[in-house]
Amino acid sequence: MNTMSRVTLFDKTFETSIPEADIKSRVKELAAAISKDMEGRNPLFICVLNGAFVFAADLLREITIPCEVTFVKLASYQGTISSGKVHEVLGINENLSGRTVVIVEDIVESGRTMKKMIEQLGTRNPKSVHICTLFVKPDKLVEPLEIEYKAFIIPNDFIVGYGLDYDQQGRNLKDIYTLVDD
């Protein structure tokens, strides 16, 4: 049994909200669903850096079909507040024409980042684009998105761990921690 533990990053305190075992179990289920749905398609997984790197690594190790992976870096965060503007920082060099693409994201909040990314990918003529995210915050969603693969639906809390950060700290934590208002 995992007891609640706390971590402090800079001036903020976080408490365990989703233990590592629960995350791994959900990642395995998502990978099984994707492997079944995309059998025979050789999907290209596009991992959104930096936040999704841990999730993508665990997800891909559970995928049982032939696939490829690449990385894209987008920026829209400053501290704990999303700036709302998305800038493509590192592009995709792969030919996407006729490909099945799966975007692997750590968290979908407003949906603006995903919408912009889907628009950018759409100009490259992929066969289909799918979203796989570790977390969705439905209360923050402003863009209508079809999110086929989601591990957890969470409230509008600030979280860290398992790749997610607070000012670049906490990505290495194995569990998910939620900000505690002291």
C-alpha cells in the first residue's frame, strides 16, 4: 500500500495523488488498445517533449506491433500558468504522407496545443491523426478534440511527476503529485 507522501519543489508542496503502479497499469491498457486498433498500420508515434518523454518510453515498450517514434518540442508554459500561445520549437522531419500518426502528450488542458499540432500535421497529408494522452482536464478544455486514448481524467489541479514538471523540477518522480494549498 502506497502511503501519501509529500515533496517540496521550490516554494510549493505536492502530495502523492496517483501511485506509480496505477500509472503503469493504465499505460499497459492504453498500449494494448492502440496495438489492437492499429494492427498492420505501422503507426508513427510523435512524442511531445519535454513532458511526455517518460510516458512515451513506457507506452512504447508495451506496444506489440511494428511502429516508429519521433519527437517534437512545443512551448506554451511558464511556471504554473499556460501562456496560451503555442510555438513549434523542434519540427518533424519524417514524411507523414499516408501515415497513421499517434500524438503522445502528457496532459491536455485547453486543447489549444493539440488543435494547433493537428492542424500543422494535417498539412503533411497523414492518413489519420490520433491523440494519446496521460491526462485530460475536461474542466479546462476549450477546443473540441477527439481524444481516443487517455489514461486519466483529472480535476483542474497542478500536478508534477512522471515527466511533468514545475519549473523543470519533479519530472523524475515516479508517482504523480498534486499541488497542496497550505
